[in-house]
Amino acid sequence: METTTAQQLVLAEVQKSALIVKNRKDLYFKKGEDPLSSANTLQYFYFIMSGKIKIYDIDFKTSKEQTLYLLSHGDMFDVVSLLDKKPNQYISEVLEDAHVIQVPLADVEQMILEDVKFRQYFYHYVAAQLKSMEELALSLSFYDVYHRVLQLFARFTHTVNGKSELKVINNLNHEELASLVGTVRKVLNRTIQKLKQDGIIEVSRKNIHIKNFQKLLDKLTV
């Protein structure tokens, strides 16, 4: 989820909360580590301060991966375990060295009850995650890879003063992008080439840049 001013404000609120400050633990993870096990998320809640962590599942028969969430600055994990008190079956992997704040679940539950600002943001965040999962399910069911990639780029594009930039996923390799849209690297590579030919993106130094965001949006409506 892309960082917003609201997320930054809530993170600031979390950092100064007496409850969180007392029991928080700052954790630092290196690329390639699996930091957020199901056992941990039954005891602790995590606020992502920097870096990138993917949450995914895998079909061990085919080795095909599907990324469910891509966590970066401003995100929280695991909302589902916090609410239903059951372990998740997800796998996590650090894609970019990460700093997270670990907080006991009971402290977060108390914040939800007592801190109006945090409670409002928390429910907004839950709604956003539900919408994201709905969009993923619909995308995998109804759209081809080309349109799924368009949707992915549209979701992570941030426009300021008429300039559009791809955030969070701009420097991911093609294998990670393929996992986000439910395909394989070979198919994703062809799709990236088609987007370049269509004048929608540019690729330089393994980074993807949005060349024509309006054309991207137009293609989504076709």
C-alpha cells in the first residue's frame, strides 16, 4: 500500500504512544529473510517503518507463487490474525532491508479502543486491505496479464503536479512483478515489452518509469 500523509501521521502517533514506546521492539531484517512467522503474528503486531516485505503463498506442486500483500512504509501486519486470533498460512520475505516495530497484540487492541485517531485509521486500513484482496480476486478471474499489469501500475502510480511516478514496485525484478499479478516471469517479460512498445512505460537501470499515465488509464477502459 502506498504511503499517504494519513499513514505518516498515524506512524508518528504510534511512535509517541506511551503504551507502544514502553513495549515496542525495533527489529531490523535483511533482504531474503522470512521475518513474520504465523507463531509471531499470534503474539505480535508489526508496523513497517522502512523497506519492503512481501507476503505470499505458494503452490508447492507447481512452485507458483502469488503475492498477496507488498508491505512498505506505513503498512501494518497482520490485521487478520489480530482480529480472528488464528494463525495465517502466509510466507513472508524481505525484498529490501526493513525496519519494523513489533508490538504485543494486547497493546494494539488497547490502542484501537482508546485512541480515536488510530482506531479511525485502523478501520480505514482494514477496508483498504479488503478492497485490495477483492480487486486481486477479480483481476485473476476476469483479466489477462496485460490488463493485470496495467492495474498494478495504476495502483502504485503517484501523480504530483502532473508528473506520474511508479512507487514501491518500480525497482522490483520481473519475477516479483509476475508474482504480484499471478503469472510467470516469461509472460511478464513479454507484457513489459508490449507496454514499452505502446509508449506507456520506460525501463532504465532495471527501474520502471511511467511515460504516459493517461494512456495507461485509457488502456484500462478498453
